[in-house]
Amino acid sequence: MLRFILRRILLILPVLIGMTIIMFVIARVLPGDPVGLAAGPNATRAEIEALAREFGLDQPLWVQYWTYLSGLVQGDFGTSLFSRRPVATDLAAYLPATLELVFSALLLAIVVGIPAGLMAAVWRNKWPDYLSNILSVAAISMPRFFLGLLLQLCFAMWLMWLPLGGRFPIIFDPPPGVTGFYTIDSILAGDWESFWTAMRYLALPAIAMSLSPLATILRMMRASTIEVMHQDYVTTARALGLSPRLIVFKYVLRNAISASLTVIGLYFGWLLGGTVLVETVFDWPGIGLYATSAIVSQDFMPVVSVALVIGVLFVTANIVIDVLYGLINPKVRYQ
């Protein structure tokens, strides 16, 4: 298993290096004058040139990339042109909010999607199957930002059950920061009031992000379950007189869930890259909202860093999925 993990990690390194090159070059060649914007409309030419020298933007492109790559090795993501703050500090502040939202949405999709897909396969061509098909198609077809607006209108404006946006009430202090996840930090602090408050703010954006992966996981789980149920060993188990429940949960589920793991790993990266719309609609203070403000001001260093962090998290998630897949299916370890 250790060789299997090391082999996967070695295959990922060229991908990460190529990603840094592509993102860095794209950010530099895009039209615009970020230095001029950062210096302000009343800045003189000398002040603009001094600011460019301060951030090393007067150097050749390959020198700028080597400086950036050298900083990355030491954990330095550069400095924002506008805020003059280290980008690593901003990422440390905004990334936990995004991860909490993504993990919550993915957990909701897995907890609901896998049992629903299994049930749709067992009750194939009956009303649970038809209902899951209609709901999954509707969930995939609806854009997340539009769904977010509908959820706000229904549960925040009309029913007033949940907050309209934000991550925590501004008039209250959040729980002491340990992990950066307000829900987990509240549990660690034993503050259940803060926990339920954080859950109320998390509910709507998590639901808005979860429906599309939930529908995909449901359909994938249904298809793989139907395929597994036609295998010879399942037919043999039925012939031996084993109960249908035992066959489904002991023999079918483990093999059927393998295909869904790949989808879950892909959706983790898709959710990370797609947080911009949801975080903007719900005013969620994550890296999506941070990247949006950086793009508007042409502050390329935060944009490159956000893209790189999302890429690293995406490939890490795929390594974890490969390991889980290897645990479920031992034959994969030797491929």
C-alpha cells in the first residue's frame, strides 16, 4: 500500500509544476495594468515604476516565476498588490470557510445520494426509482446561484427560518479558532449555542452546493448497483437462500460503491472551483469571494495562489480516493 501511495504522489508532482507555470504565465500576459491600479489614479510614472520594482514586476518573466517558485517552496505565496498583506495570511483566513462549506456539501451529497441510489436500484422501475430520477434531473439542471437565490427567498425571506447570508452573526464572537471550522471549533469549545448558530448559517449554501453532486452520486450508485446485482456471485448468493438485505449490504454495496468514489473525488475539485457563485450569493467569506475581489482589482498574486491551492487540494483528494479505492478493491494496488 505504501508503494501504491508513493507512486500516486510522484505522478502528481509534474502536474503541480505544470499548473504553476500555466497559471503564472496566464496571470502575467492578461491585459490590464495591476500596478497602475494599485498605485492609484493620481500616481506619477515614477511612483508606478517604484511600485513595480518593489514587487519585482520589472524583472523578466522567467525571473519572476523563479522567484515565485522559490517562495512557494518556503510557504510564501507572495504579497497582494492592494492590501500589501501576505497572500498566505489571507488564504489561512479564508480557506477554512471554503473547506467547511465544501466538506458539508459533499458530506450531505454522500449521506443522501448513496442510500438513495441503492434504494432506487433495489426498487428499480417502481415509484422510488421514478421519483429519484425526476429529482436528480431537476437538481442537475438547476444552476447553483439560481437555486441559492430560491433558497434565500423561501427559507430566509418568507419563512424566516434561516439567515440570509454570512457565516456568523457580526454582533457575536465566533468560537475560539482551532481548526477554522466554526462547527468543529464550537464542539471542541463545548459551545452548543455557537454550533447551532454556525449550522444555521451553513445550511442554505451547503444545500445549494450539494444538490448537483448528490444527483450525480445517486445516478452513478444506481447504475453500478444494478450492474453488480446481475453478477454471478449475487445470483449464487440468492440461490443459497441468503436474505435480500444481507446480499445488498454485504455483497452488493461494497462493489457498487467503488464507481461512486471516483465521482466523489472529481466533485470535490469541482465544488472547490465552483464556490465563487455560491459564496457571492450568500456572502460567504471564503476563497471564492476572495478570488472574485482579486480578479476585479487585477491583483494577480491572490488569483494565482487561489488557483494553485484549489489544484493542490484537488489532486490530494484524488490521492485519497485512489487509496480508498485500493482498500476496497485490492487488485488496484498492483496496477
